[in-house]
Amino acid sequence: MGYALSTIWFERQRFLPAILAVAFSAILIAVQGGLMIGLLSMMSLPIDKSTADVWVGYPGVRSVDLGRPIPERWVTRVASQPGVERVESALVGFSLWTRENPGSPPTTEVCTVVGSRLEPDSLAAVEDLRKNRELMASLAKPFTVAVDESEIGRLGIHRIGDKAQVFGRTVQVVGTVKGYRSLGGPYVFCSRDTARVLLRHEQSEVTYFVARCRSAEAAENVATRLNGNYLFAYTSDEFSQKSRLHWLTTTKAGIAIGFTALLGLLVGAVVTSQTLYAATAASQREYATLRAMGIPSWRLQLTVVIQSLWVGFFGLMVAIPLTLLLAEAASMAGTQVRLHPYVLTGATVVTMVMALGSGLAALRSFQGVDPAHNIR
């Protein structure tokens, strides 16, 4: 190991391209993985930012924004379950936001309406609403809404108090929230009564029942008992994961990001392999001398493999600070890059395996190592 590390240090000009190639691959894998998780997590924000333990809705719902109306009287089925402490209704679904364009015809934008009970202890209201009593009081008025501050330009809003059309009804923006950007239609938060009108639900219809349970185990039992009885039921974690997986497999965004990361991995592997091969081939005279001194061939091959692992390690050391800087820059630009521990662990493992594979591929240069090479 000492000889392999010393070789990298004294021949650092040869190995530097391989280290940079490994760093590039690690950065791309980690950032693309974090970007994919960040983008997909936007689609489960109504679940993740609520305090509900169980979500109950129409059978076959694949994502939180694709719910269908159910009778509000079915709330008794959920409330009567053992382990349920409290139940309330929520309305979530797509609608159409019409924005006015001065000097040109109005344009329509798909939006995601989220209607909930407007109280600090609400189970379905997102965190920013629960913490802002003034905003909740404003939203209690008919046809008032709140949007994410980063979506104002997208919705054609210039200031708080502006009005727009949602499914033909005039609404007024009375406040904003932060951190609720959407990969699909922008989130529009309002009361349940306003949401019924904007989603064209009947007065006696809701989209979901959300429940608080005594424990996580009770929540799982409630979801299991209710599932399939003219309803679907999931714990919050399960429904959040289901919503993200739906967008991952249907929008192709995850596939595109994954393909880009794979491309970076392939480029890094090829560059690393060729660099290690060239470095090994350039050292054939030294290896031939070592062979003539009686060093076994397998020891020399092991040295090359260890060198590849050191190259992978140094590449990761270069990649870590750059990845954190890029993630912070993306966050400042309004894009979420979530460097989940699974993402970082996966990027590390894949990078080291790639470096090891490159080292094994470089062993083909040993075909030309011959002790007689130095006396020719």
C-alpha cells in the first residue's frame, strides 16, 4: 500500500486526470440523485408538511394530487376505527389558473388546489399555514388563496391583493408561503369551502380524510383495516412514497436525471480506466525491474488495484466539498438538491466500485511486462 501511494504522489501528473475524472463522476451522481429526490419530494409536500398519520381516499389513487371525490359522510368509517384520535377532511386536486397578460390574451396554468381546516391544530394544513394565524384568518374569507412566493411570477401575480381566475371563479391572493414549489401545477392553499368550488366538488364531497392515531403502530393497523373497503388508506410515509414513485415512473423526469448520472459514470469510468492503463504502461520498465528482482506478478497487479482505490479515495475527497457547494448554489437558485445519506452512500459506493473496475481493466497492460524488457 505504501508503494502504491508513493507512486501516485511522485507520478501525480499521470494520476491527476484519473482523480479528476472520479471526482466528476461522484459529483454528477450525488448532485443528480439529490436533484431527483428534491424534485420528486415537491409532489408530496401536502403530505410531508401535514401532521396527519393516515390518509384515506378513493380506491386506486396513485398520487396525492390525483384524488377523487368521496362522500363526506364516510368520515364515520374512519372515526370509528380503534386507535384513531381525530379525523378531518381535506381537498386536493388539479384546477385551472387563468393569468391576465397585458396586451395579449389570457393564458391558463394548471394549479394544485389544497383545501384544509384553518386552525393551528389542523391535521391537513401545511406547516407555514399552521404557524401563521393572520394568514389563516385571511384565508377563512371566501375565495381567498395563498401561493408560494417563488411561484408569483409563474401565476402572473405582481403583489399581495391581486386577483385571478380559477376555474372561472375570481380569487384574491392574500398571502404567500415559502418552500412549497411544485414540479407540476403551483400549489394554491385555501379553505375547504373555497376548494370545493375551485375543484367543482359537490357540497357533501371531499377528497381525503386525514386522521391522527395514538401511535405509529395504530396508524398502520388503521390503514390495513380500511384499505379495500370502498376506500384506500395509507400511512403518511407510505402515501408520500407512493406519490413520489408515481411521478418518477410517469413523468420520465427521474429517468432523464438517472440517464445523465449514468452518462457521467461511464465517462468517468472510461477516463479513469484509460488513465490508469497509461500510467501502468508507462511504468512497465519499473515493473519489469521489480519482476527481475523476484517480486511476484500478483504483487505488482495488486499494487495497480490498490492504486485505483487510492485514486477513487482522492477523487471523493475532491468531490465532497464541490458537491456541497453545488447543492448550496442550486438551493439559492430555487432548486432543491437533497443530499440524503442514501444518495451520498450510493455515490460513494458506486464511485469506489468504478475506480476498482478501472484498476482491474488497467491490468491488461501487464501483458507487456517482461524482466528481459530492460536488457533489450
